[in-house]
Amino acid sequence: MEGSRRSVRIALPKLSKEPDGAHPYPFRIGMQTLEFLQASLFHASFVDIATGKLVRQPGGLEQVEEEYLLTLGSKQTYDEAWGYLRKYQAVFQDAPLQSVLIALNSHWDWYLRALREFLVFSRSSLSLPRLPEVDEKKLARVDQLPMPEQLDVLVRILAVDLALSDVDTQEAHEMTLVRNLGLHNRWEVDGRYLQRTSRVGYELGELRLVESEELQRWHGLLMHLVNRTAGKIARDYSAAPRYPA
């Protein structure tokens, strides 16, 4: 319906004080990304617990049904949907964790895109030499690259010491593989995944479910990467003019 669309924008957080010898913008996008990473993990846990508490209360499931039907308006559709949930319970019972993985990667890619745009702006404003063409091309699509290649851009082109162990690098690679299964293959293990993963025991066509422990590791890894990169870029380009944000 015309005029019903909501317009929502997310403002960057303000810093309590300007950082000495560093540009504020990388800190601001880093701070917001850290906030979103934390909120994404908490939201899934909170909703899962709250939902479980509600439906276990006397009349709780009926109350949810009543509220749902006020929006949906069709008992038949509601019953059909419940049937599908039961039929594919193996997928949907772990949906909160799967969804968090997608959200974490989305916030990380947004951060890299914002960081890249700041970098291009800063280098142009400071009249710095152009990067080699191969590096410019990599940087231009850094948010679209698999995570190991993203890390290579940060280390090689932006000269950031990520302080990652071999295990961290393997986890970054695995996170990308699982994310791709979720986005493109409804979480089913395919040949590409089996060829590239270091995990053992998975079979073709099996669901690659996200375990709580590995989601926590991936969340921690992304938090670490944001913390390592924001300050470094902020200091390297401290002389850049104020960035429009």
C-alpha cells in the first residue's frame, strides 16, 4: 500500500571523546559492529529462552496461536505451517543458531565495506599513491570475498597484524564454508564443502548444523578481528579529513 513503507536508518554511535592521534570513524564503525555482533548472539538466545518459557506455560501455546491468527487470519494456513515445522523439525529446531551465523557474517561484511570506503576516501584526500591494480581490485570487492581472502587483504594490503593462530585461520575458513551452505544449499553438505573442510565425519546430503560452541568461537573471532583492525586503520589515516557519516 502506498505510503505504508517505513524508513529506518541506523546512526553510528558517538564516541565519548575524540581519540588522540587517530581518526574517529574507524572506531565508530568498529564500535557499532561489535554492538551488533553481541546483540545478534543475545537476541537468538533470548528469543529461544523466552519462546520456550511461554509455550510451556498453561495455555501458552494457545495464546501464541490466538495472537498469530489475528495477523494471519487463517486457521488452515496456521495448521499447515505447523505440519511443515514438524516435518522438517531437524532443520528448524536449530534455526536460531543458523540465523545468527548469517547475521554475524552480514555485520562483518558491512564493517569491511565501510572500512574500505573510508580507506578509499582517506587515500584520495591525502593524495597517497594508488595501490597496485591487483590490490585495488581485491579491495573493491573485499566484502564479497571468502573470509580467508578477506583476511589476506587486511594483512597484505592494509598491513594489519591480525594476531591469528593457525586454528583461528581454519575456523575463519570453516565459517565461510558453513555460511555458504546456509545461503545457497539449505545447510546440506555438498561436494564442495567436503573437499574444502577440515572437519571430519560429514557425509554428502547431511545437514551441516551449527553447534553452539563453534558459533561462540566464530563470534569471538569476529570480535577479535574488529578490535584488531579498527584502531590500526584509525591511526594509519589519522590525518584524513572528517569522514561524512
